[in-house]
Amino acid sequence: MKIRFITALIVSLIFPHTIATSQEITDESVQQKPISLEEVIITAEKKETKLQKTPIAVSAISSKEIEQRKITEMTDMVMTVPNLVSMTGGSPTLNFMSIRGILTFSTDPAIGIYIDGVPMFDGYASSIQLQDIQRVEILRGPQSTLYGRNALGGVINILTKQPGNIFKSFIEMGVSNYNTHEIRGGISGPIIKNKLFTSLNAFYTDRKGLFTNEYDNRHFDNYKNFGGNFFLKYLVNDQLTVILNSKLENNDLTGTFPYAPNVGVALSKPFKINQNGKNIENRILSTTSLQLKYQIRQWDISSLTGYTYLSDTYKDYDQDYSPYDIMSWYAPKRPQNTWTQEIRAVSKNLGKWEVIGGIFGFIDNHQSNTETVYGKDAVSMDPNAPYIYYSFSKQKGKGFATYANVSYSLTPKLKITAGLRYDYDEKELTAHNEYKKEPFPVLTYPTKSVNTSDNAWSPKVNLSYLLKEDITLYVNYARGFRPGGVNQYTNEGSPNLTYEPEYTDNYEAGVKTEWFERRLRANLALFYTYWKDQQQTLMTPENRIANIGKMYSRGVELELAALPMKNLEINYNFGIINTKYDQLILLDEAGTANKDYKGNKQIFTPDVSFGLSVTYSGKLSENIGFFIVPEWKYLGKQYMTYYNDLTQKPFHLLNLNAGIKYKKYELKFWAKNITDSRYISFVYANYRGHNSPVSLGLPATYGTSIKVNF
């Protein structure tokens, strides 16, 4: 008690009104309001469990952390948990996520992104703006047993805030450097108290002027993003709940993917490009779900129907990244329609048994019309220039799965869990090409069709032991699966129109602990993952996905959360990864034959990384509150190409967020990459390092906003 009294007294002297006015420093008050870390409830295993009692490597980012750290895009989550790397592909519409070194250089993600339980099948559907979010859950390691396809390396669950009986509304406006503006607003509350609830949120952001185009000496980029979310929850009776949730995002972008032609140009002339294309992109992403939850005595039954619409089109995209009229790309039509359906049953009150089972099905259709324009300056490489090459394709996909996950308590402290999933997946591709060169008639090539199908069993076994009430030990084996597919954007005459499925086997051991009356949380995990028949995108001699490698990834993860005193929370995560290819088939230096680059390291995977944040918040008086959150992120050496001939040296990212609240008003300040670190965010990893297009990470950005709560 003396130590607590002295600590509180020191803080009260520094901030006279912070603690002393909000709570009397007495033994009685300490007993009534103990200082402890918040207990976190998650749904990572498709049922509600306590984070610290869930025997897998899973982390959660709360709505409060999202707000205080200004996490608004997927790339902001880099190193918020161990071994999570997120990088922008040069546009807010495309991010690449890596967990434990498992990622894919394609638009078919190896990390499953789920929005309120609905899976996003395409990389361009995964890069959402994080608005009105209740919690983000990150599961590390394969999760195919419960989540199926595209959960090869892990899962990121994004959960929307749900409205309740309390009426809330807000509006927030902000400005930052590079002519950036943002406005957000929302309203939430009951339509019928205790019965029907709704919320409506909207956002708008724009940016102009980060990049300069030396071709015309003007600002190159002009980003406009807007969208929103509608949520409706209806408690029909004590047993039945109906939830309708719909999200919409529109990205209207000029100057998207502002790549430098190589790393030398990118670093010598940061955030300057020199090209004659406008790089216009427009993306519409809409995700709607209808969920029915029905409770009976020993079971919770749910049905989740999801529909995702994605349209991502391009105009005047400069593919030579130069002021010359060599090659440009157009994609006037690329709609995608995805339907998913899952029916799930979760047991309760079955004594020593816990059972989760379900069925899942999907229909996924893509259409793509593209134009590659070879201009007059391309004649030095192709004597037939100028001409236009058209590609037309339709892809139809469908599949189903069934799964079961059963836990049994062998003793009050020892539990075994076994799970198994069966997936069936099939795709059909129809494609043809056309060639147009003035003044000759259009030449149409024959239409070609191809079909592919895959099926797989994905098992999981987990053993957990409750050593003490606050110490849980576990070992885990899980298999990841991602189906093969068809190369929609490859020339219809190619012999490589299909590719095979890929698999991961993951072995993991960990311990989850809490100490000092839940004021310190420490979790440790050791893992080994073997990835075989790896799918990656190749650019030469043709643009296609191929099975090119076998690789292992092994490492250590540490998570710490501490509450040394009231209002002060420290979070630290640390990761070490060692990767190595046992097989990596690429074109050799001459570009004429295949070569095995066995022994190379995985791309975009820091060997050592950590994230440290300190959150100090409290009250200066009855009506005035504050918070300040400095962050320090470190990413170690990374190989940026499969050839390992381009590396990114270790670098740091320093961020700072702060705010003050007076009654219903909030004033916030933020700064990211304060030291203006120059680092490579993205390259075409399948190119040689000296000629790979490069995008740098964002420079120092800072801004302020004001929020009014009603």
C-alpha cells in the first residue's frame, strides 16, 4: 500500500488534478477499484472466449486503441502485434499483409480478411478503411479448419460497432499536411428501446500533393475516398436476433501507383515521378451481410449470408513509368460478385464437451476487359508498334465446405481440441484476345476455356493446460490450405492457364500469463511453419501465378502489456523470424531458363521487429480529459525481391498521438513517421532488384482534428 501511495502521490504532484481529484487515495478506494488490465472477450474461434484463455496465438486491437493510435487503414496495423507486416502497394486500394512471413505477391491473399464474418476473396477487397470498428482480431498461423480458403498464414477479423439503447452521434473534421482533409460523422441508437437499434456512419478523405510529376511540374496525386456503414439490429425475441450490416467504399484516384522505375531513382528523387500517364483508378467496394442468430437451450445456431461487389477500373495507367509513349494500360470493366453462406452451430452447457460445426458455400464470379496500348515509342522494342492488345475473360468460381471443431476436458485443467474441415473448390475460365493495329481490321483470336477443381482436408489438434488460474500452456498443430486456380490475366494461348493448390503445416507452442493481480500480461509463442507448392505471381516471360517454391518459417513471438500505475499502460510486442526456401524456381540471370534459388529468404519479412506504445490518459479536472500515445516501431532487414538482390535496411517508425477532451468536444493531434524515415514500402518482387519499380513508404505526416459528440 505504501508503494501505491507514493506512486500516486508523485503523479499527483506532476499533474495536480489527474488522480487526486478523480479518486481519493485511500485503502478503501483501492479495494473498490483495483487497477488491472481490461479483460478482453474475442470471437476468434467463432464463439465468445476470453483472450487469455484462448490457446492459440491471437491478439486484439480495441476500438479505443484504434481511435487513440489513429488506425484508419490496414497499413496502420504494421507491428501492432508480433510479426504482422502490412505494406501499401502504392494505392489505398491495395495492401499486402504478412503474418510470420506468410504472404503472397498476388491479389489472391494468403491472409484471410473477414469483415463481420464475411470473407474477402480478393486483395483489392481487403484494403478497407477502418471506420466505426469495435475490434480487430489477428490470428497468427493457419486457420483453415474454421475459416477455410485464404487463411493460409492467419486471419484478420474486423468487427463493426453495434448500436445499443444509448443514443450517440458525432462529427469530426481534420486537416493534415499534403493538402489532406477528412470528415467523419455518425449516429447510433435505438429505434425501439430494447428491440430495434440502428447506426449510420460516413467518412470522406482527400489528399493532393504528396507526389510531384517532373513531366509537367505539377502535383501528380489526387486521392478522394468516401463511404460509410449502415447497421440494423433487431431483437425479435429472447431467442432470435437479426442483424443487417452494409459497408460501402468508393475510391476516386488520380496518380495512383506512383512508382519510380527503380530503387536508385526512388531514393535520389523521393516522391517525384516522371511520366506522361495520369494513372486514374476508380474502385467501388460494397459488402452486405444478413445474420440470423437463434438460441436454444444447448446450442447457438447462426446463419450468415454475405454479398460483396467489387469494381476496380483503370484508365491511362503508365506501365513504363517514363515520359515516353511506350506502354499504357486500361481496364474499363472489372466487376466481381461474391456470395457466401455459412450456417454454424455452437454448443453450450454440454459439460466437458464443446462443439462447433458448420457448412459453408460460395459463388465467386469475375469479369475483366483490359487494353494494353503499345505506343509509338515502343517501336524500338517491338517493330509492330503502335498497336492495342485486348483481353476479355470471365471466371466463374464456386465451392463448399463442412467443418467440425470438438473440445473435451480430460481434467478440470487439461483440454484437448480436434478439428477437421473439408473444402471443395472449382473454377472455370473463358478468355479470348484481340489485336488492333490501324488501319487493319481487328484480329480476334480463338476463345479458350479451362476448368480446375481442388479438394482438401484441413486438420487441427490443440492441447491446453491450465497450470494456474492465470497461466495457460498450449501446443498446437494446424494445416493451411489455399486452392489452385486459373490465370485470368494471362494470354489465352498460354500453356499455363491453371496452377495447383498450396499448403502450410504449422507447429506451435505457447504460454499465456497474467501477473500482479492482472497488471502485467505476458504471452510467448514459438512456431515452425512449412509452406509447400507456394503460389506466387511471375511477370516474365508472362504474367501468371505459378507454384514456385517450398519454404520454412520459424520464430518467436512475445507480447507484453503492463499497467504500472493508474492511467498508464505499456504495450510491447517482439518477433523474430528465420525463413529459408528449400526450393524456389525462377528464371535465371539470362532470362532463358529456370533456376532453383534454393536458400533464398522470404520477401517483405523483417528478421527482427518490435512495436512499443505507451498510453497515458486521465483527467485534469472533472470536465477535462486527455491522452497521449507515443509509438516506436522497428523493422529489421528485409529482402524485397525473390532473387534477394534488393534489401531494405533496418528502419524505425516513430508516431505520436495526443488529445484533450472538454465535455463534448475533443481536440486531437497526431504525427506519423516523425523522423521522416526513408524506406521501401513495395517493389515488384518478381523482378530483378536493379529494374524493379519501387514505391517508398509515406514520409512524415501530421495533422489535427476536432470532434464533437452529441
